[in-house]
Amino acid sequence: MTYLYKSTKALLVGIVLLLDFSHVAAQNNRGNDTSYYLFFPGSITGRLFTSQKYTRFTLATSGAKDIRYRPNTTLNLGIGATYHNFTLNLAYGFGFVNHHQQKGKTNYLDLQGHFYWPKWVTDFEGQLYKGYHLSPENFAANSGKYYYRGDIKVALFGISQYRIFNYKRFSYRASFMQNEWQKKPAGTFLAGAEIYYGQVKSDSSLIPRSLQEKYRAENLGKIDYFSIGPGVGYAYTLVLVHHIFFTGSLTGDLDFSFANEHLENNSSLHFSVNPVTRFRAAAGYNGRSWNISANWIADNLPFRGSDQMQYHFNTGNYRVIIAKRFFPGPHLKKPLRLLDKIFKE
């Protein structure tokens, strides 16, 4: 589970706490095919990483330019470690790598959890954002200035879970947690479901004044969103010479969505059926000791309202990671005994 917060007076401080309480047996008793992937009981995976998260919102209608609101999130530098299946990461958005004050300030609490169990993958979303901007290309071409709205607030909460059918040969953890090693190519079908709730609101219309003639919902000040639905997908890892890997994963849900649009003097509820997608990608080098990789997880949540209005939530996270696996010595093993009891092998 990922905890990220940025105040108006400080750069982003990110604390990542990933808890996976799945049972881990000895390497030859877990049931996986060790000719395809290995895991390393008792080892510690230490990592250095960079990351950047985002939650965007788009309004669209036929015959008009899309209105794409984006937050001003920071690029974060961090360190972390995984022991058994317990992960703790600490990240900070240092000023020397962040120079985007012209976009305006964004205050946010961003919780994204991605839990990779042997047979299941579970994703949790919990985001609260305030302060969005439109790029000059999106809002006012050739102006060179960003259109900033400090009053716009976005909230998004959701959870999804998918079954990993070929768990004996395919490892998500090798690509996204760096504590396993996929040695041979393998893929798996996925099946599951998801549920989401979201809200966008502002003190005045979400439609900029210069675009109100093309958008009929010119007094739109708030949108409530709810969706639920089943889905299927597929994931595959290509491995070259046992170490170079490329992972791609795509799930698609058919969601039943409800959107409540709040105008100046009334509100209206609309039902629609929409395709929702989650994309994962990772690539890099992985071996018995080292992992150097980059990954990207992204969700696209579309839904429809009145007068041909269409909306999109887009949320995701980019990461670049250098990780090293090692086994703790006798002095380090003593403080780790509590985790040994929780994650008994």
C-alpha cells in the first residue's frame, strides 16, 4: 500500500508500505516450477528507485477539444527493502529534480497498493487531489501559460482482484517486486472483478469560460461516479538469455457505471456500460542477485454523462529501480525474528 502526501509548504514525502501476508513455503515445496522462476526465502531485497504518481481527469464531447486536467506531482527519489513479502519504501521529492512551479500547486494524498500473491493480484486505489492545471497546448495554444485551478478536487477509491491461473510458471513479483527471478518465458490468463467510486468537484464550472459555448454542461460543478464489473486479461513475460525480461499485462473489465452530474440548479443521474482497462509493463535485467528495471502501472476509467459528455479517470505510477538481493548475517537476523514468525516458511 502506498502512502504519498504533498503539502503546500513542503515537497512530496512518500512512504510506501507493502504488506503481503501470503504463506511462503520452502523453495521446493511451494508448488512453482523452479525451471521457470525462483524465489529466495530468507533473503532481503534492497532497492534504490525513482517514482512519479498521477491521477488525471478528462472531460470530452463531440466537436470540441478535450479538457485534460492534470496534477503537478513530483518526481521522487527513494530507498526500500523487501524481506519475505514485507516491503518498506521511503521516498522524497527533492527540489533539484522538480522545477514545475509554473503549473501551480497540487496537494494530494495518494494511496496505491499492488499486492502480488502467488495465485492472485490485488490492486487498491485511494487518492485525494486538490489543484489541477491544463497545459498551454490543451487550453490556449501559443499562450505559453498554464491554466491553473486550485479549487478542483478529485477523489478516487477502488479495489480489484484477479486470479493468476498459471501461477506455477509465471511470476508478477519478479517484474514488479524484484524478489523473484523469472528465468524462462511464461504467460497466464487472468480473471476477476473490480469496483470504483470517484468524485470531481470545484467552486465554479469545470468548463473554462472560453470553452463553454462548445460544452452544453457549462455550469457543471460536481460529478459523482460509481462502477462495478467483471473482467479478464492476460500477462506474459518474455525472457532472453535467462536475464533480460519484458513483461506486459492487460486486463479489461466491462463496468456498469453511474454518473451523477451536478449543474448550477439541478442534478441528473446517468447509466452506461464502459470498457475499463489496467495496463502493466516492466522491462530490465534480473538475476540471482541484481535487478535493474523500469515499470509502469496505469488505469483508464471511462464513463458517460448527459449531452454526449464523456469522462475519464487516468491514474498510474512510473518507476525506475536498482535492486540487490542478499542474505542477512547473524547480527541482522535477530531483529528480523518477528517477521520470521509472521512469514513462517
